[in-house]
Amino acid sequence: MKNEATSNVFSSRISRFIRSEAMGAFWLLAPSLVGFSIFYLIPFGQSILGSFEDRLGGGLTFSNYKELLLSSSFQKAASNTFLFTAISVPILIAISLLLALFLNQRVFLRNWLRTAYVLPLVVPVASIVLVWQILFDWNGAINAVMQHFGLDRRDWMKSEWAGFVIILVYIWKNIGYNVILFLAGLQNIPGQYYEIADLEGAGPVRKLFGITLIYLTPTTFLVVLMSVLNSFKVFRETYLVAGAYPHDRIYMMQHYMNNMFLSLDIQKVSAAAVLMALCIMALVFILFRTERMFRSFME
């Protein structure tokens, strides 16, 4: 009986401690949870319900998704968005990694170079786009230089080159953040690993692939995740550079949803938002699953 009473007292104390800790954590998180629910969770739930509503008030239906998937505008926007992500993200990651490896060495003006790559993060998007408009406008600086050398002017934002321009804007805007993450990951790699490799006669290439890239894998997964998410937000730059109806090559998902919202087709906007969210969640799940498999393989 004594043992049973002691165990009951002990379990009740533990449960009270857990409840007190849980309540303390809940009250600390409550303001953020309320804000997240009001501005993100509840509106997204309403969007999910709205995507199944009939525009004529006939109840729930899947016709919105059917019309959306058959829409040529949606197909063009979706294909452009995923093509942009598939091209720009690997280029951004490769350039960011090379710059981080370069800046991690003892190079001349290293601190100034780090500051230069971080500057786009603190400059407003509208100011950045004005610079690119000055460069790629019909009367911009690049066309002036081309004309000076006897080349014809090119309407960059109304041709097939528009996608190339947007990729450049995306890389220039996000490269500083990725470089910071890679530099943090590089500086967390113990230096004795490289010293042991030097004693064993390992060359730079072997140290790069055998030490640096291996121990940089968690940081790389984070950089890939953030780059993918940022690629879906390129609408701001595209809209400011080319307007609401840009060239077909840079007509993104956000353009489609913005135009449907302006035409008050809320059901299609909601359906497009739900599909886009599902695609992002699937990509995030694949990335986390891949990271977990790699981590278990390394262990």
C-alpha cells in the first residue's frame, strides 16, 4: 500500500509539473498562435471551403478544380512557375556555395564583399526593381551599350529573354541570404578534420567532397528549402518590372491568382491557392524526407 501511495503521489506531481510547463509554454506561444490563426490559418481554411463552393450558390462542387486544371492560363502559369523554380534554384544554390567557399578564405576585402552580397536583403523590392528597369528598359543602359557597339536594341521584358532577366533579379535578391547560411555552416565544421586530411595527404578536391560538402548537408537542405519558398514569391519583382500582364514566359501563378481576384472570381483564386499550397507542402515533405534518409545513412 505504501508503494502504491508513493507512486500515486509521484505520478500526480509529475502530471502537475507537465501541466504547469505546458501551460507556461502555451501562454508564451498564445500571442503568436492567435496572430497566426487570424491572419493565416483561418483565411486558408476559408479558402479551402471557398474552393469547393459553387458560384451560383448550389452547394459544394469540384467544378472549380476541373475548370482550373483545364484552363490554359492556369496551365501556362503553373508550368512557368515550376520551370522557373527548377532552373533558378539550382543556379542560385551553386553560385551561393561557390561564393561562400570563396569568402570563407582569407581573401582581400573579405568583409566588404560580405556586406556587398547582403545589401540586397535590406533594400526595398521597389528600389531594386527600379534599378533593373533602368538596366533592361528599351531606353535602358544595356540597350544604350549595345547600340554604341552597333547592335540592335532589344525589348528585354517583352521577349523570350524576360525569363532570363527575372532569374537574374531572383538570384541577385536572394544570394546574400544563402551565402550567410552557407558561411555559418562552413564555420561550424571542426578545423581538425581538415588537419587530419592534410596529414593523410588529401587534396583540395577530396577535402571538398569528403569533408566540406558532407558536413554542409544540413545547411544545404535548409538553403534549398528557403530558395524554393522564395522562388514562389518572385511575383513582386515580376509585377513591378513587367506589370500585371507580362510576357508569356514570366506569367506566374501569382499573376493568375491576382488577375482572378481582380475579376472577383474568388472560387478559382481559392482553388489555385489550395493547389499551390499542396505543391509547396509536397516539396517540403520530400526535402525533409530526403534529409532524414541522408542523416540516418550518415549515422
